[in-house]
Amino acid sequence: MNTASKHQRIYAIVRKIPPGSVATYGDVATLAGLPGHARLVGYALHALPEFTDVPWQRIINAKGGISLGRAYPGGELHQRHLLEAEGIAFDANGKIDLKRFRWQPV
């Protein structure tokens, strides 16, 4: 399987995450049939064009936080605002309660 097809599998999973829910990079990798490739999910999301229908903001790290290193300055704050607009709450340490907001596909 080539990189482009792996990215498409990742995007298909991310598109299924409903508003108000999040998944970790590892969750997406596993659901895309790529267990152990959480970093590939990050690369795939980084490769998205600016105006995309893939809800990239719903992917967070395993600690419930927003990963740093966005393509542009302030990207982390933008992601947080998008998530808050969907009703996702952050605690005082900037973390999301995964027990409450983690997407559980049926």
C-alpha cells in the first residue's frame, strides 16, 4: 500500500468523527488498519490542503492535548477554538477529558 492510499484511509476515518468528539492519532491509525502508526496520521493531517472537508481539528494526542508544531503560528489556538465551538471543553491544563469526549465508533 502506498503513502497516498494510507492517507486516504486515514482521512476516511477522520471524516467519520462527529462534531463534539475527538480521537487520538493512535485511535485513527488503528481504525485505519495501520496500528502503531500514529505518527503517520500526523503526517497525513499535515499534508491536508488549507480548505479541506477533513475535520483535522478533532485529532489530539494520547494525553488529551493538542499537539504542537502546526504548519503556521497560532495553529494550536485555532484548533482549540474550533473544538470549543463544537462543545468540547478543556481543563485548566489545556487537556480534553478523553473519557467524556473520545469518539467510540460503533
